[in-house]
Amino acid sequence: MSDDHVYLSLAEEHADGDARWAFGTGFEDPLHGVSTAVPEGVDRAELAALCLALGDDALVTAQRLAEWTTRAPELEEEVALANIGLDLLGQARLLYARCGQVDGTGRGEDAYAYFRDAHDFRNVRLAELPNGDFAFSIARLLVFSSWRLAHFGRLTAAADPVLAAVAAKGVKELTYHRQYAAEWAVRLGDGTAESHRRMRAALAHMAPYLGELFAAHDAETEVLAVLRQVGEATGLPLPDAPPAAGFGREGDHTGHLAPLLAELQSVARAHPEAAW
């Protein structure tokens, strides 16, 4: 089974032509044509929880990136950030679809994306923090993509073939995300005195949330190696701060997640089960 086939199978349309809220494609089965049997020995509850958490990370981060539309410093960066968000949205789709298959509920992507409240989400809290200035969004993307890339690299060998295929496709996308963020981090950190100050402040603001990332999925070595490389090129120090209390994987979120979800979910909740 090729990893591309997992994504291509999502293009299958409903026989009746309905398209629902989820992501506008109108599909009957998000993994149609892909073997979705859970391999023997794989814990279904653990697999579902992992897919849900990784899907939530992607969805919330994609929503934050979408907020840069019409607000990015240049049109080229607006397009780049939007495309990175779309990559993450695609990852969320497949992860939610797999979660609904293995958790026994049979729920589709809409149910996970639009009809859960903040306390039901399992994303890391770094994803839900407000965008701040461009420097903070770049710093967050650099850390998030480095952390997720390291984890997805390991998941390419997952016992579940669907999760392994999603991870293999994601590795290609996340490699670009990390490169894009690293290039901007160096440009800002090694730019003017003001851009250097802002990148330094961005790393300091993000530092309390690093411990949560490494507790959720250990990628400390990989993330710190990337930050060290950026620091060597720019003179930016490695972020260091006491960890912030709370753990998003347990539904303990900042006050920023609920307003983000309210905006994301408003239309779907106002017109549930609508077709267009």
C-alpha cells in the first residue's frame, strides 16, 4: 500500500453528490480502498487516542496559520503559511478518520473537528497560543514542525499500516515546514536589531511549553538540535524557562482554545448536517 494511495482515496465522492461541512470534498469513506483492519496485537484504544491527539495538534495549528491570511508581511508568505496549514489540515482529516474507525464510534471527521468542546481536545497547548507577531509564529512553527517531524519519522514504522502511511506522507510535508520556519528564524534572528529582539522574545515566550511537547512525544534531542543550529547562525540562545502547568493531552488547555474553536465551529454548529 503506497502512502500516496491513502491520500488519493480521499477524493472519492458521494454517490449522491452531497458535500458536508468537514473539508468540502464530499466523500463517503475517507479511507475507501485502503485496508483498515487493525493488525493483531495493536491496542485499539491507544491507537485511537494517538490519532486523536495528533489530529487535534494539526487542526488547531492549521487554524492558527489560517489567521495569517491577509495579515502576513508579504503575499508570498501568506500563500506559504496557508499551504502549510492545508498540509496539516490534510493530516488531521486522515487521523480523525482513522480514529473513528478504531475507537468503535464510527464517527467521521466533522464530529471530531466541529462538534467537540475545548475540554475534549487533546492538542498540545503550544498549538493554541495566539499568533502574536510574525516572529512568534515562526518560532512556534519551527519547534512544532521539528517535533512533529521527529515523531512522524518514528511512526513510519508503526504496526498500524494506515498510521504508518499517514506518517510517511507527513514526513515529506513536515520537512518543508521545518525548512521554511528555519530559514525565516535565521533571517529574523540575523537581521536587524529589532528582528533579533523579536525572535529572542518569541523563543522566551515559547519556552515554558517545550516540556509538554517532550512529555507528549519525546523529540527533545531533535528539537534542541534544530534550535541550536539556528542559535549558532543568529546568536539566539536556547530557550530556557520553568514549564507551564497543565497538559493539553489530558484536556487541560489555556483560555485561548475555546475562542479559537468557537470561530472554527460556528457555521457547522449553526447548520448541522447541512449539505451543499
